[in-house]
Amino acid sequence: MNKVIVLGSTGSIGKNALAVLRKNKSRFKVIGLSAGGNVSLLNRQIAEFSPDYAALQDESKVKRIKGKVKVFSGSQGINALARMKSDVVILGISGIAALEPLLECIGNTRRVLLANKESIVSAWPLIKTKLKNSGTEIVPVDSEANAIFQLLLGIKKRFLNKIYITASGGPFLNWNRKDLAKVKISQALKHPRWKMGKRITIDSASLVNKGFEVMEAHFLFGIPLDKIEVVIHPQSVVHSLAEASDGCLLASFFSPDMRIPINYALYYPDISNTPLKRLDLYSLEKLEFLRPDFKKFPGLKLALEAAMQAGTAPAVFAAADEEAVRLFLEGKISFNQIPQVLRRVLLKHRPVKFSSYKEILFWIDWAKQKVAEACRMVS
């Protein structure tokens, strides 16, 4: 029986993870759940899975947690849960807030199922150092990164010529560039293929998320940036492709359903005998692969530039994007002002190397402050 902790259990990833675990109760035992502030859903999950521990970010609601569980509260409570001994931690916390719990669980769990790119993007040198000799492995569960993980089992790195990371193109793939200035929040939140949290849905609409995935593949798998390319694939059934030096191209196909990569990562290196959702090849009328339009989606180009700058640039970019997306969702800036803000912040930043969590926190705070300044200057 594998002991599992789900961090961010009431979010999109957490709910999908529990849907998979629900079908595998003979093999996996949920011992811990954490949430931000959705107490009602957390209580239902506690009632169903009977964990030993629960954590809630919102300390004001802790007394409303029901059930025979030991309760942790606040960000330090979530870190305490992350430090509990386990076999698997499913990390579904959104944004840079996932970084500290990730660092805490390394060395205390056998495997991290990571559904968060910002932590890898922001502080890979720290994570890489802590992973060394820790006994912990990271298996990504974002569909594209998980697909790359699988593809690299079939091609040795010395024979790898290129990785293609696919993107649906989001809701604005066929929009005129000028019309992006008129985007409504409700329109940006209507992803054509995936049902996700608000932040990642906006990043997918701007293609910034694809830039994060390029950085993630570069750091997590050690693939040079010049060997990673983004390709638009509106059907979202090919999640990544790997090209070998002899020209052979391997592709990872599966239905656009987050439960599939979660299920794969839970069982790896075994394969589950019960498929969650088979892909009907005969239903696929066509498969399209298009070049991204960097003029229409400048956020993707900015993300790739931040990746090339290295050092603190990826963390600054991730933090600035998180803040800019928050302001967009609050109606304080327009959709097409997000990349304008990101460009201004990157222009003010001079990347440096870092070696501590305290240093990276400084640059995260710096970036968010610069977003406020940049917002006053965009048009």
C-alpha cells in the first residue's frame, strides 16, 4: 500500500488525482490532503478518503474542518504536511506558491508527481541540488512534460535531435491580432480543450504557459533550449514529439484528460491495467501542426528570451506573469497588456546567479513590485 499526500486537493489537478486514486484504493492510501480555502470540498474529500492529516492555507477557516484528522494551518502547515513521510506526493498547488512545499517534500517522499511548472522554472538549481542523493524522483504530470518523460524512455539523449512541445493554440488561435485588445475575461477563460484553474487557463490563452513548458523540459530533462520547439496542434491529442538523429519521429498520443498522465505517473514504471479513456483514432478527422505566431502571442517569445537569459530571469518572468495575470483577472489591465507588462519588467532586470531560497524570494518580490510600476506605463 503506497502512502499518498495530495497538496492542492481541491484544485483542478487535485480533483483529477483523487478521481484516479478513487479507482485504485487497493494500491494507494491517501494519508494527507491540503487546500487553500475550500473547506466544504476538503471536508467531503476527508469523509471519503479518511486521511490522517489535513492542511488549510486559510487559517481563519481551520475550525470548520471536520473528521478525525490532525490539522495543519497556514503556509507553514502545508510545509509540515509536505514533510510527512510518504511514498507519493501529488503537487497540484498553483503558481510559485508550490516552490516551498516542493523543496520540503524532497527527501521525505519517494516520488513527486509534479503538476506545477513555476517551481521548476523559478528555482531549478535549488531543486536539483536537493534532489541529489535524496531518494526522491520527480515525475511530471502536465500532459506535455509527461509525454516527453515517456518519449525519452525510447530515445537515448545522445540520439535526440529535437523535442516538439504541442500547444492547442488556446481560444484566440484564429483571432485577428488587433482584436486581442478587446478580449473579455470570460473569453480568455474558455479553453477549447482543457478544464483548468484560472491562472493556467489565461497563460494557455496567451501561450506563456508553453514558454514555461519549454523551460521545464530544459531544466527537468537537461535538453538544450535549441533542441526544443513549440508547435501548435489544435486537436490536442499529440502531446509532444521526439525526433531522433536518424530522422525518426516518436509521438505521444492520448485523450486530452489530465487523469491519464496522473495515472501513468502513479504506476510508473508499471502500467495500469485499467485505461481511463482510450483514444479513438478513427474519430480523428485531421491532425494539424502549425508554427506559433510570435507577433500575435508575444508572451511566448518573452518567455523563451527569459529562458535564454537564465539565472534569475526565469523566476522574475514567472513572478511577473503571475502578478500580471492576477491584475487581468481583476479587470485592472487588458489581455494584450499582459505581455507589455512582462516586457517592461524583463527590460529592467539584469539576471544573476543564485544559490539560496532567500535570494530567489527577493527576486520574486522584486518582480511583483516592478509589475505595479509597469502597469502605470502600458497603454
